[in-house]
Amino acid sequence: MRRSGGFTLLELLVVVAIIGLLAGYVGPKYFSQIGKAEVKAARAQIDGLEKALDAYRLDVGRYPTTEQGLNALVTPPPGVTKWSGPYLKKGVPLDPWGKAYLYKSPGDHGDYDVFSYGKDGAPGGTGEDADITNW
């Protein structure tokens, strides 16, 4: 009798087990990199907001107030005559976790503070939950 050219059940189970072991080893390492990428993206967005705020200050003579917020970079606030924006091409971005960046002027750490509370959305934290700030 001749044996057919297919795979046996045992051979298929061994291959599935090997794939499962590889996924169990590589998966967590891959997904931990996603969190680091979100933190880097938040830092880059804050840097972009800082540049836009500096351009606003050059035109208007001061930074937007806390009440005017970051939206002053996109639409002219009432009573501001020297506004030459918009200072952001696509509007004010949300942080990588879908929450608005927080803005305070005058800031506790400088002329203004721009920050995100991180993944957990609460002050403090460590790792991906840590605050991302401009100070």
C-alpha cells in the first residue's frame, strides 16, 4: 500500500503548537512597543503645539489664556486683532488615547503648560499611565 502525500494529525498538531509558542513569546514584546510609540507620539504632538503657541505669541504678543485654550490656535479669539492663524494645519489634535490635551496659561512650570495625563487619563502614574508634559 502506498501512503498519500498529506500530513498526519500529529504533524499538524506539532506545527500548531510551535506557532502558539512563537505567538506567546513574540506577541507581548510586540504589544509593549505600541505603548512606547503612543508616548512618543504624544511628546511629538506637544512639541508641535509648543511651536504653534510660540508663533501665536509672536503675532499676538502673548500666549492664549487658559480660557481661550488651544482652540485659539485654530480660530481667532474675540478681541484679538493681530491673529494671523490658523497656527495648526489640521486643528487641535487629541492625544494618542483620544483625550484632549490640557493647557494652562500662565503655567505652573513656565509661560504655559501643555500636558496629557497619559493612558489612564488621571494625574500621576508610571509607564504608559505617566503624564506627558512640556516641562
